[in-house]
Amino acid sequence: MHRHNGKATAWDFAKFNASLGLPRALRGLDYVRCLEFPLVYNHLELEPGMKLLDAGARTSVFSPFVAKRNAVEVHAVDLDPTVERLGRLCDNLDLKGTVVTKAADLRDLPYPDATFDRITVISVIEHVPGDGDSEGMTELARVLKPGGRMIVTVPFGMTARDFYRNETVYTEEYEGTPVFFQRHYTPETLETRLIQPSGLTLSKQTYFGEVGMTFFNRFWVLPSWAKPAKTAYAWLSPAFASKHMGVYDTPDRFTLPSPPMI
């Protein structure tokens, strides 16, 4: 058996995303995902027959993209039942592999021990409230095969912060009390909340984010009244990401206080 040696680019993801229908094409591939998805994918080193768990997949293009290019079994899991829409979408695609969707909590996964060769947790674990991030990492490690690989991306900064919103967030309904949205990790909390509970060994740590102009805050996260204007340039998100974001060994050069991190 030979692994798929082709590296993926942001344009590969963007073109595949656009091929899945006009609504996705108009929205474009998310600016941050333009760097994040290829970075994660190119660290997977998949081989035919492997099993991959994409935790917190929701309706992300990542799972079908993996199955489009690789003869692997992808399990896309999310607490939000809208993940089942991703399954119906994949049923109509010509894929090398398969995509199995399941509504499930990453803190209580419906799989036996040592099920998966690879696990991806892409900008997900920071949204789990309370000690759920630590519980989730323990559970994810349980279903990872010995010698397997888990790739996790989270927001990172030198100050630990929790963010709340006065609105419904994912599956958490707003009932007058601010709803937890996400946390940003520091070197200390990354170790104590994620790495130690997993019992896994950290093999690589990389930082990615914006250096220079903060395109994300100025042009991508827009008020609702301005969002229609973004359709004029959303299809160029890979070009903007290539120009304004980079991957580094340390977070020293970032202009954002909390850059994402893999």
C-alpha cells in the first residue's frame, strides 16, 4: 500500500468547497481555514485503509475533502445534529474513501478503545465549556490507536481568556445568562488542560496567524449589514490568507494577541 503523497493547498480546499454548491461557493472558504485545513491535512500522512476521526466536524468541507483524495474511512462527529447533513452531501459525491457521520459528544464517543489511526480536532476543543476540554482530550486519546496521531488546533495567547456571548452558541441555548463561546490557551493551560489529560506525547507544536495587517478583523468578520459585500471577494480567501498569514515556530511575530496554533 502507498500513502497519498499529494500535498493540499488552500486553493485545493477552496475549489472543492465551491464544487459542493452555490451557497458554499458564494461564502467562500473561511479565511483562517485557508491556512488551517492544508496545514492539518499535510500532517496526516494517510495510508489506504486508515480510519480518521474528524471531531467537531459539523458541516465542514474537511471530512469530504479527505475522503475525496484518500481511500480511508472518515468518521465526522459533532454534538450538533446538523452533521447528518454532511453525510447526505457525501452520499452524492464520488469519493475514494467513505464518510460516516454521527451526532455524538466528543466527551463520550460511541467507539471502542483504539479505533482510529488519525484524529483531527480543528478549532473545536476550545468551545467545550467547563472542564469539557480536558475530558474531551482524555476521551479522544482513548479511541486513538497506539502509535496513532492526533492533530489539534486552538487559539493561543500569553493570557488565558474565556469568552461568553449573549446569544445561542452552537447547541447551547441563550436564556438570559451569557453562554460560553471559547477559551484561549496559554503555554501553561495548553499543558494542563489538553496535553496532560490526554496522556499523549506532544511531537510537534507550530503557530500560525497574521503578521502585519489584520485582514481577518478588518475585512472578514463583518457586521451583518456588510456581509453581502464579502461575496465579491470571498472566493479570493486563499490569496488573502497566503498574503497575510504565516506558519512559525514561535508566536513572537504575531500581531493578533491570540493566534491560532497547531
